[in-house]
Amino acid sequence: MTQVYNLYCGQWAGVDAGREGEVQGGREDFRLSIVEKLLLLLVSPYLLVLSVLRFSVLLLLSPPSSLLPPLPPLPVADPELPQGQVRLDSAFYIERVPDEVQCYREILQPGTLIRIKAPRQMGKTSLMSRVLYQAREQGYYTVPLSFQHADMGVFSSLNQLLQWFCSKVVRKLRLPHQIDQYWTDTYGSKDNCTMYFEDCLLSKLDHPLVLGLDEIDRIFQHPNIADDFFGLLRAWYEEAGYGGNDSSLWEKLRMIVVHSTEVYVPLDVNQSPFNVGLPIELSEFSVEQVFDLAQRHRLDWQMSHVQQLMAIAGGHPYLVRLALYHLAQQHLTLNDLITLAPTEAGIYGDHLRHHLWKLQQHPELRTAFSRVVTSDEPVELESVLAFKLHSLGLVHLQGNDVTSRFELYRRYFSERL
């Protein structure tokens, strides 16, 4: 019967080679015996049923592809250690919805000013660089300028700062350096800077100019010049809307101002922060965005894994990316990461120590935050204290109450404050 079944399936394994007969000059064909043919005709209906049953069993034992667990995602790139700005070509950049599209629309408006603000390591510079890229795609001139590049001496006076500012812009645009000819003692520093922009920059350009002013936190650290500098930016922004003779020139200038909300911490309660233009305050990643990012790191995660990570670090862009990087590199497991996170040995040590140092500089904030992390319920604080802790990125505001922003912060600082 086995031989016949093999014949039915088109396999000749059960046929003895000696049964093939002799081939004489290619004129004799192989013939099955009459007995085998009869047997085949008799049992073929049963073999057909057997084959159908065999296929059905295999189908039942093999679930359809829609029920199979998905394969791990293909790697989009080697994991990147998050540090500073996310490159334009990075596969690990997550679009900031809806802020990004809003910035792209706003930068097309004459004389606009966009303020991107958030606590440290939230992706402010990365967003600014993408807005500048979109502006370049429109044919605009763009100048990214970080105040981290300025020496301490630059902040010794307003005059020094504005001359450095103008020099950096003209150099980036490859225009002639004519500051010495235009800077006179007849006018003040702000007038000299304004006239230089009008005569040597804006009037020479045939397309709008977009300035990306990053790390202006450093200017806030020098109250003797901060008010005048930000007052100048405000005046330029307002000049574009006056409709005067020079308004068309200032409509060419668009500015993106980037700063950490930590700058609000040392400000006097009566000191007004820089608050003109379109404010963009970056928020955390959503659950879906963290899951997307995990897939880009080729982690075979379910939503439960995402929720475990976010339970400790929320959707903080830097904290999430740092965790995914180390997990993708197999430096540690998710359970190890969660256990070690609020300790000095964890991957967040530098981030946590920075906040600890900040709180130690301001005893009133340290005392207030200690109340928050040691309480199981939301805590009501004075409005100024709540605002400054929120500016540091340490708490969530819930009406008049505050709670620790992340479990990571609650566990770390409850033992150290």
C-alpha cells in the first residue's frame, strides 16, 4: 500500500529499479504492471481522502499569519547615544506633533518670532534645526547661532555682546565685515546694532533671513545686559508690524529663540520673562511615540514593555532615548534598568545629579520639592514655588496642587532631600 501511495503522489521511491524493464534502443517505454494499475484505481479515492485529512490537520495546527507574533522590526540604523541635537538625517528623530507643523507655517510669516521653550533635554535645538531646514527649502537665508560659543568676556557689556552678535551673523552669511565703520559713540549700542542690520544685512538680502538663536539661557544669567538685549529683539519684532518706512526691511527678519525654562528659576518674582512672539512649549512623547521609537531600536516590545519604561521615566525624550539605546545595545535588561534607575549606578545618574545641584542652590525649592516627593497625595505649594519647580521639569501641575513628574524623581529625591 505504501508503494501505491508513493506512486499516487508522483514519487517512484516504492518502485523497484529492476522493474523498469530494459530499454532497447530507446524504443521500449516503462510500463506499470497490470496489478499495480488495478490497485491504484481501487485505493486512489481513499488516498485522496487521506491527503485532504492530512492537509486539514496541518492547517489546524498552523495558525494563520495574522495570529502569529510579528517579527522583530528591521533595524533602521545603528542605535545612537542621545547627546545634544538629533541630526537632521537621524532615524531616531520623533516628529513633535502639532508643534512642528505650526512652526513650519509660522516661519513663513513676515517678521515672525518663535519661542521654543522647555526644560533641559526635551529636544528644543533639534526642533529649531528642522525649522531652519524648512526655511532653507523655501530659499530663505538661515543663520543658526548658539550663545554657548561666546566667551565669558562677551557678556561683560551690552556693547561687547551686540558686536559679537553682528560679527557672527555677517560671517555666517559671508558678507563684508563693516562693524567698525558703523559702530559709533554717537548712538547707543542698540541703535548701532539696529542700523547695522538695516544697512549691512537686511537691505543686502533678496530673501528673508531666519536667525536661530540657541542657548540664550546664558544671557539670562547676566541681568545687567539681559533686559536690553531682549528689549532689542522685541523692538525688531514690533518694527515689522508698524507699517512704517522700515517695516518692509524688518519683515524680512524672522527669529527662532530657544531657551530652557530653567532660566525662570533665578528670576526675581517681579522680573518679566521674555514673552513675545509665538510660544512653543514642548511636551513629552506619547505612548505611541515611545513604542515607535522602541521599534526603530529593533526591540521586540509589546505595549506592556513601553508602559513599564514610562512608569519610571514618563515620555521624557532624553530619558526614553537613553534607555532604549542601552537596551538595544544589550548593556542591561529592562528589569535591571528599572531597578537601578533611581540610584547613582543607574544610567540617569548625571541627569539626576544636575537637578540635585540645582535644588541645592535654592533651599526654598529644595524644601518644597522634598514635601512633594515624600507625600502620597498631591501637594499645594505657593504659586511661585510651583511655577519654578515646573520650570525645572520636576513636577506636574494639577490645578493648585503638584505631584512628582516621574516615579524616577520621587524615588531618587525622597532619599536625598
